[in-house]
Amino acid sequence: MTTVERQPDHTSVVTAEPATTAGQRPPGRLRRIAGPITRAVRPFDLAVVAFFLLAAQLLYVNLWADLAHQYLTDSGGDQNQAEWFIAIAAENVAHLHNPFFTTVQGFPDGVNLMANTVMLGLTVPLTPITLAFGPTTTYALLLTYGLAATGIAWYWVLRRWSVRSRPAAAIGAAVAAFAPPVISHGNAHLNFTALFMIPLIVDRLLCLCRGDRVVRDGVLLGLFTVYQIFIGEEVLLMAAVGMLLFAIAYALADRGRVRDAVKSLGKGLPIALAVSLPLVAGPLYFQFFGPGSYTDVPHGPVVNSPLSFLQFSGRALAGDQAIADRFAVNRLEQNAFYGWPLVALALAIAVRLWRRPLVKALVCTAIGGAVLSMGSRIEIPGTGVVVSGPWRLVADLPLFGSVIESRFGMVCAPVLGVLVALAVDRLAATSDLRLKMWGLAAVAAALLPIVPTPYATNVRPPVPDFIAHGTWRQYVDEGQTLVPVPLAHAYTTESQHWQSATRMAFTMPGGYFMAPNGPEHTGGYNPDPRPTYRLLGTVYTSGTVPVIGPQQKAEAEEDLTYWKAGVVVLAPGFNAPPLYETLKQLLGRDGTQVGGVWVWDVNYGTSAARTPEGERPGTA
């Protein structure tokens, strides 16, 4: 009996299975399945897995040092938001609530979780960990080991399809998984670091092109796609665009091979579609047409400058945060920053290996992704000339209107990884020692400057005793909400931390999540703001107490009634004094200091407990 093992060049190597001698029992089914796998795994493969695990752990070493108190400095409010999504997913599972919707935040309108980055494919399986150890532990696990799993997956795919050399595959996988844009999103965006399904989807597509087992590969492709949808749809859209660019370029470079692949794809893709559609139709319908759904997100042009591809990210070994900040909207969106040495190396590899159709397709894919990321109007550096970019062709298509266009620069990450792997593979095979030495030195010189450094952390504000000890329950009756001031928004998310740290014990209005705004239901980063929400947000950001008249007081009463407020809570912190003064005028009285916060009971005497009047912020 024989087995066929596929090598990276797609030639077949036939190996004989050891025959059984007289009196021996044939190997069991499990041994027959596991045998080829265990024989295929080499010590180097295990070392690569250990390397990626260790590298990811070192990047988040400061966070892991004290999960209870550390907060990723450059995450803005997104760490609190991500932990909130983790916590609400776990609570929905634990209490058998609708996994796609909640009114715990954004009350009474609620949150369409499918239309947000709740990442059910990751958060739901880790529910036991979240309930046992808290959402911060799950958050750290997903960031750290999602990144490591992505590197391991790319290593497997590169070794399987592109290169013979295991070190070459490891280096290429490291470039793809730890590329500067991925590291930038690693400050908080779990869906842009846990990318391990993308290489597996690529692998199944390549298997379909080969056409050996179309039904099996079609089914697996469908299931993998479904799972990626429940991790991150935006990543899947970007990957699909990248794969489409690659397929078109490869078809033009090697038409003969593509004709055979198209026949197999024509059989396998309908199978994948038939498998995936029934599984995602309901959740996607809820996302786009259910309560809390929205249309495109008018975030304005967030684009990459052509020069940003040559810069070093702020997190890179050779990076400078001040310089990088000039080329990106914030530190979570440094979506280029591959550095001029790596770009130069990639160009040299492309010239040297240009005859290969694979290289031509890779280069076209990288250029396509980079140009898309520059938006609809591309300014040529140093000239003042502005030209139309291809983004204008897709900007009005469904889904694309909600995508930050600069993120398409991430398409270049796996392309650069494959190019570097091909170069190292060629160098590993050469017998010219001088060429090997200088070539590997050039690769090292290009990659060393973009090696990421550990993420910085700071001590996060503690949850006030009023919240942590449950004192708020004395002020909030059944069906009522706790109104934190300032209400949660993209620029202030501490109240989300209060909720996730207390297992969603209370309900609140406001929040930092995607929701419909205005009569057109366009997407915004917070619920459609009511007058008092907007007023308090302005005070928080400006530090100025506005003129409070009868209209503002009436609007506050109407909004608190709409929110079914039981208590208004102000914690000490940024611009607390002007917020206190604003609330005092809106509600007509001083707040009461309880458990480290100032509270205004708006139950009008129905709560069980009261405390003496407290002092104003800054005077306690």
C-alpha cells in the first residue's frame, strides 16, 4: 500500500508503508491517520511554533505582568471596548441571551452585536475563561496567541506551497504575521491580529485549484469562510480583494495553468457557497436589517501617503513615534510603515525572480493593495499633483463604504512574506557561499529595523467602590439604568470597563460601538446622541461649563426619562469639576459623594438608602 506526499513543487513522492510481519496486528485507524502527521513534523517545526509563541508573549509581556491593572497605552478606548465585547458575549452565552443583540449598553435602543466586532468565533469558545478569570485575561490570550497562531498558519502554508526550506518558510511567515500594520492593530484590534484563518482559506483555494478532492476542499473552504465571518468580516473582505488581484495577475502570467484551475474552482466554489450560506444567512440578515443596523460609515478619508510605506512604525526597532504619527490618523491605524529597506529588498527580489508567474502575481497584488489604500485622491509627494485613485471605483459598492481604506495596505504583508521566503529559499539552495552570505545579510538588514518592540502599558483607573461594591444597587430599581458621566463614547470608555469588570451587572445608555445615527441610519461610533449626551460630551472635551437654561434642564429631564435613569454617577478624573458644575445646574442640586463618586439620585425618593450631601470635585 502506498501514500502520496505532496512537496512544495507539487511533484509526487511515493513512499511505501512498512509491511506487517507474520503475527503482527495491522496498525489501528488512529495510528494510520496520525502516523504520516507525526512523521511529517520535524523538530524544526516545533521550534518554529515555540518561536512564534515566545515572540508574541514577549510583545505583550508588560500586559501579562499585571492583567488586573495594566492597560495598553496606545489602545485609546479600544481595549475597554474589546473587553466589553468579550464580556457581553460570555454573559449572553451564560444566560442564553440573544448573541447578536443586547440592551445592556446603548439603552433603550441597544447594540447590534453582529454589526460590531464582537468576534463570536473567538469570544464564544472562550466563554469559560472569561467567566472564570475575567475579560482582560481573554483579551490578552486572543491578542497574544492570535498573533502566534497567524505566524504558525503562514509557516505551514508557505512550507506546503511555496518553498522547500523550512527556515525560509519561518522567516516569510514572521514577516506576514508580525508586519508593522499588524503590530499597530495589535494595540487593541483583535480581529486584525487573529488572522490565522486567512492562510488556511488560501490553502483550501489552492487545493481546489489542484482539483484532487473538490468536494472535501469545497466543504472545508465553506466552513473556514463561515468561521472567518464570525471573527472579522472586514479582514475577509480585504483578503478576498487581495486574492482576486492575485488571481487576475496570475491568470495573465500563466494562462495555461489557470485554465485547469478554473475548471476545478468552478466545481468547488459552488460547494463552498452551498455550505456557507445556510450557516451565515440568518446572522448576516440580522446584521444588515435587524435592530441597530446601519448603512455605510462616513469616517472621511483615512488614507496612506505613498511615503508612509517607506517609513518605520512607531513600534518598530528603528521607529520614531513622532515621525510615524505624522503619517497615520492614530497609532492603531499605521497601515503601511514597512520601511524603505524591506521595500527595496522586495523590489530586488522581484527583479531577480521576475520570470516566475508567482512573483509577477505577488508584485501586482502588493501594488494593487497599496494603491487602494491611498484612497480616491492620491497626492504625489513633493509635487502637489493629485491624481484619481482606484478607490473611487469601489467606494460606493456595498460593504466598501464601511471600510477604512488605508487598511488595504495590510494586503502587502503576506505578499512581502512570500517574496522574502522565496528569496531565502533560493539562497538556501545555492552552492555559492558568497552569494548566500551577502544575500542573507541583505535580508537581515531589511528585516531588523522593523522588528517590533514590546507594547507599552500604563496603570488603568480602578473601578470606583460605588460600582465595584454594588452600592449602586441601592439607587437603581428594576428596569432602570445607571447613567455614567461622561457617557461612554470613543474618547471616554471607563464606564464600559465598569460594566465588563462587574459582569454586566447594570444597564446604561450611551456607549462606544457602531450604531445608526440620524434619519439616514448612517453608521456612527456611538448611539444617536440625544441633547444631554451631546452637551456632557462637549463639556468633557472642552472643560468649559455651558450656559444652562430652562431648555437644557427640560432636555435633561426628558433624556433621563427616556433612559429610565435611576442614578447619575460622576467619577473623579479628566474635567470632573466642569462636569460637576454642569450636572449641578442641570439637576438643580449638588451631588452626593458615595463610594468615591458623586451621585445624583433621580428616583425622586424611591431608593432604599441615602447618604449625606458630599463635597464638590476637587474640594474633597
